[in-house]
Amino acid sequence: MQPILFWTIGVLSLLAALAVVSLPRPQHAVVALVILMGLDAVELFLLQAPLLAVETIVVASGAVLLVWSVLVRRRRARLGVPGRRRYNVTKLLSFFVVLALGLVLVDVVLQAAEPQPRAGSDVTMVTGALLSLVLLLIAGPVTWWILRRARSSEEGEQA
Amino acid sequence: MIPASHVLLLGLAQLLIGLLGLVLRRAGLVVLASGLVMLDGVMLLFCAGIARTGSTSQAEGVVVLAVIVAVALVGAAVLYSFHRFRRTVVLDEHDRLSN
């Protein structure tokens, strides 16, 4: 793949990421996130990681659409933040901490020379699949427990 | 072939943009989306790592994808729970550990 193609898609994905964090309406941010994941899937496909690309499209976009259907489409939650955006000292400090961390990380990346190829990773696909399965098996019941607790407490309040 | 440092830079940029959203925004859904942007950047970093090692397993990336799904699931459930308790998903309103 040519670097120009990589960076064209890369710049588009960065614009989508900026849209996610800067759009005022959360619904639009979710749409931008779906676009970002699609662009990243194209990048992964072009980087010869087709399995990751397909999984990104199917699994991650499915998860985002789940968030959309639970929180956005039903219009149950007041998703936006009313009033003008307020900046306080904590947020400004956080911004500069992120900026400093970014400069350090970029410096580390630029200092790193092109790596020497070495033997393949110790993590096999079976290990990765098992780890993912365990993670999802834990996440499912945790999600169910949180939702059940929220519903039961609301029913208790109504009674 | 794209040099690994290019992929690293792109992943790093996504990671930092997501981190900015995480610390600057107040709407819960946008904070959750920013976390997912960060994890997307991490997946690109893993992809660069795969290119560095010459491995073809992609196993690390699969684990990161599972983390993305778990974060989206649990995050959405927590936001739903927040909304049930306080009728808002603005994170500044949720400043107590108990009801």
C-alpha cells in the first residue's frame, strides 16, 4: 500500500475522531464513531490484517449500534449537556497533561528506529480467542446485573 | 509496505484525541465514545506491533476488540443505570458513590 493512500484514510479517520470528541450532540458523536470504525477497518484491511478488519466492522460497529439502540433511539435519556461549555482549571490542566503526555509519546515513537523483525508473538490465536471469550463471558453477566439493579431500584421507588 | 512508525503515529494520534474527549467532555455518551476512540487507536498500535514482530496471528488485536465490546456493553449499562437514578447522563451530576 502506498503511504499516500494510508495517510489519506488516516487523515479522514483523525477527522472522524475529532468529530467524536467535539460535536455538541451525542447522537452525532455516535455516528462519527461508526464512521471512524469503518475507516479504521479499511486501514486494517490495507495493512494485511483482514481478520481484524472484518471483526472491527462486525463486532465493534454492532456494539456501537447496541449503545445507539439502548440510549439514543428510544430517546429515554437526556443525552446532551445544556448550557454553554464551561472550562475550569481542572479541564485546562487535563488538556495540558494530555498535551505533555502526547509530546513524550510522539518523541518516544520518533526515537524508535524501524524495528528488527524477530520471532513471532508468543500469544497464539487460541490464547487470544480464549481471553476474548472469558472477557465477554464476564462482561455479559456484569451488564445484566447492572441493568437488573437499575430496574429493580426504580421499581422499588415507584412502589 | 507502510513503515511501522507511520501506523504508530496514527494510532497515537487517535489515542490522544480520545484522551482529550475523555477529560474534556461532560456528556456520558461522548465520554464513552471517546474511550472507544482510544481503544481503536490501541488496536492500530497493536497492528503496528504485529507488523514489527512479523507475526501473523493477530491475536492481540482480537483481545483488544473484545475489550472494545466489553467496554461498550458495560459502559452503556452504567449510563442506563445513571439515567435511571438521576434522569441525566451528564457525568458532573454523578458525584456520589451512593444514592
